[in-house]
Amino acid sequence: MKTLTGAQMMCEALLAEGVDVMFGYPGGAIMPFYHALPEYPQLRHILVRHEQAAGHAAEGYARTSGKVGVCVATSGPGATNLVTAIADAMMDSVPIVAITGQVVTSLIGKDGFQETDVTGITQPITKHNYLVTDVRDLPRVFKEAFHIARTGRPGPVLIDVAKDVQNARGMFEYPESVDLPGYKPNYEGNRRQIKEAANLLNQAKKPLIMAGHGILLGHASVELREFAEKTGIPVITTLLGISCIPEDHPLSLGMPGMHGWVHVNRAIQECDVLFTIGARFDDRVTGKLDTFARNAKIIHVDIDPAEVGKNVITAVPIVGDAKRVLENLTEIVNANEHSEWLNHIREIQATRSKRQRDPESGMFTPHHVYAEFTQIMQGEFRVCTDVGQHQMWAAQLIEYMKPHTHITSGGLGTMGFALPAAMGVQVACPNEEVWAIAGDGGFQMNLQELATVVQESLPLKICIINNGYLGMVRQWQELFHERRYSATPMWSPDFIKLADAYGIPGLRVERPEDVAEAIHQARATNGPFLIEFVVEREVNVYPMVAPGASISDMFEDPNEVEIEDVVAVK
């Protein structure tokens, strides 16, 4: 045991938890912590330009590294700027610990300068949060916070530390374990229910696996593939489950839901057993709930008992860790193959295949950009997307071959996510190629982080799909609101000049034939690079399920044509 200040205890606790990097922005109430940081050179601090970006960067780091991401902010506006990122982490089950400073204990509740009740604000969007008013509590609180963030269903935990607590001195001894009687996640899964699931799958004629984010969070990609190959069951992946199985695998079908593929949604509606693991039946997947998978008995595996049976009627509920449940299930399920069922789905896919627009039409569409990404990269890069049309095209059209190579904001749908999240991914994977893909709208929400990219020498590649609109909102206005384009046409700065102001080289591309060369030039640049693709303004994301409609009722782009000499996108 040794006598330390509260701020030093916080640093010691971070080291004890294996933290090596954090993303933050200093201010008055967190200043003692920043005063102590230089004494701990093992802790790398990355100075963002906005606290929301700190939270998203911590998310990107966590989702790629498998460790808990850490973000830091001061009280008041610093803490409230973290709220969006914390909510994003909560919706997508990302383990982060947010550390905020608070006014001195004598001013708490008295509306002191920059006081905000951040524990009250974040109570609904954290797994747990703490207000620390006694220096003796710091070691226990940090130990519990990291344990809660990384175990069970991962998620964000907030620690709010009063400024005088950071300055106070006390004896520091970091606990070896936690004592949380009300928090005991179940990892194994009930043996009887696992056996019931195996029996149901053995009898199924048209089974289907729906794999979600839980596969990636549970590091269960290998187990998923082994289970699918033993049983011969086709696999579909939710938006956040993308990359949990190689997309060129014979059993991989693609993404379901609002902007999923016709053959995938039809497979859901025709299957007799739907084995869903690590997914929560989000409305963007199910469409109209009472029409979803009407012919199927549903097996639902999730580590969070609150999700099982919440949205759909479940025949076999299994609460447990995806990796362990798959291991146990693979041991007892029969080896099988479902070639007739798989061929039936592939026949639907062949008539509803992914298509490119005719290059002779003169249109430069995002499809051309994503086709080149797939052809050039061959799955050897990581992608962080923002939210909107470009996000759906990236999910549909880029092929992902390795786990954790597709990072996006799913549940909250946070514009401004891509650039800071990609920074976190690049920090976690310094020797890998990382691309941030954003629309012209979302990019402008956190473009100030270009300064962070340069200051930290991150070799990040940035792709802007610029259609001059808030594209997804415009698409809905076109289809459902009589083409009344209210507040969606968007003026943007000269992104190439903007990048140059930050010292980042860039290119503007306005023709399909120039896409490949631009990507090659970006890849050959030793450092960050920005490409702006100025694409056709009114191109929609298809297929699409109308909001509130059944996933049986998809409509497709009437302007698409099948053409053999276009770059094929699987």
C-alpha cells in the first residue's frame, strides 16, 4: 500500500486494468487527473477536438482491440458532450469506461460553475455509473467499472470524480476481485435448452442462422463457422454482425432487414427454424413484427436475459455467451447438409442479384466506388462507416473477409461516428489499413478531428461520398413525403482545400474511370489521405422495406439493369 492522490490512484487503476491509451479533452474539474498523467508515461493520451469524438474513438478502439475503451472529459459541457457516444456504446454493446471530472463535493447540487448531474443524465444509457465523493472509494469503483463494462453484455460505465477527491490523498491498494452480489452474468447456457435447440435444428428442413454483433463481441467467429459447416445451415448477418463470417463462404448469404437482400428476407420468411445468436431483433431487421418469420420456430441465444423474448416469441431461449453456447451445441448437433434449401435461396439470389448501374449511362454512382474497394482491397482493410446511404451501400457492396473489419453505428445511428471511430481503430491497429467512409453530411459533424489525425500521425484514409444532400433523409422524402426536399439539400466546403488546410493530401473524383487510381494513390501515401467522390445526387439505396411494412414486401430500384460487363459485386 502507498499514499497517493486521487488522481494518481486513477492512473494506477488504469494501468492495473491494462489500459494503454485513452481519448480525452481536459478542463477545470478534471485538471488534477491531467496533472498526474505525465507521471505515467505508459498511459498514452490522445487529445481530440471534441468530447463526442473521444467517446466514438474509444468505441472504435474497443470494438477492434477487444479491450475496454477509455474516454475522459471535464464536468458540465465536457461531460454532456460525451452523452451521444455513451448512448451509442450502450445501444451497440461496446465496452467503454467514461471518466469525467465533477465540481468539488461542497458545490455538488448547488449549481456551481460547470456542474451537471452527469450520473443522472447517463443513468438510462450506461450499464452502471458512479459519483465518487470519497478518495477511499476510487480503487473499488475503478475495479468494478471495468469489470461491469467488459463482462456479460458489454457496455459503457461512467465514473464521475469530484475535483477535491482527485486532489485528496489516501492509501492505495487495488482490489484483486469484485463483490457484486446482484451482478452475475450467465455464460454457459442451460444444458437442457441447448439440447432442445439441437433437437429442433436436427429436425429442421429449412433452418437459418442469424448472427449478430454478439458473435464479434464474444470472439465466436470460428465457432460460428464450425457450427454452420457441421450443420450445413446458411448464415445471414445483421448490420453489426457483418464480418463475423467471410462473405465468400459458401454458407454466407448477406444482410437481412430494411436494406438487406431480397433472397435473405425471403429465406427468413420461409425458414422453419431461425437460430438467432447475439442479435436482438431490431426493428430494422424484423420490419412489421407480427409478419416476421411466421413459419419459423425461433431459437434465441443472447447473454442478456432482458433481450430474450422481448420482441419476438421464442421457442427455445438460451441465455449465455455466444462462444460457449456454440461450442456446446456443435458437440451434440447432428452433422447435416441442406443443399436443396440452400440452392433454393441461391436461385432467388440469382434473380435478385447485386447489380451495378450501366456505366454507359453517364451516371457516377456510389456503386462504382464500392465495387473498386472490393476489387482492389480483397478484404485486406478495416472500414468505419458513418450513418446514412453510404453506410448501407458499404454494408451491402463491400466484401468483408475477417472479423472486426466492418465498424459502424447501428442502434443509435449516430452521424459523425466514422472519423473518430476510425481513429480508435487505427490506434488499435497501427500497422493495418483503415478507411473512414462518410457522407458529406455526417463528415461535417466531426470533421474537426482531422487535426487529431494529423497531430497523432495516424495514416487514416478518408472517403467522402458527396451527393449534395442529407441522402437518406432525402430518399425518404422522395419515397414517402411527395419529394418535398425540406432542409436536405446541403452545401459543403471544398473538402480538398479543407484537407489541405490540415496538411492532408486529397483528391476529388467525379468520373467512374478515375476511382481506382484515386484509391491506389491514397493507399500509396504514407500518412492520411482524403478522397471526395462527387456522385450522382439522387440515387437511392435498394432493396428497401418501407417503414412499418413486412420484410416480405421489398421494392427494388426500377432503374437498375443487369449488365454482364460491369464490375461484379457479390
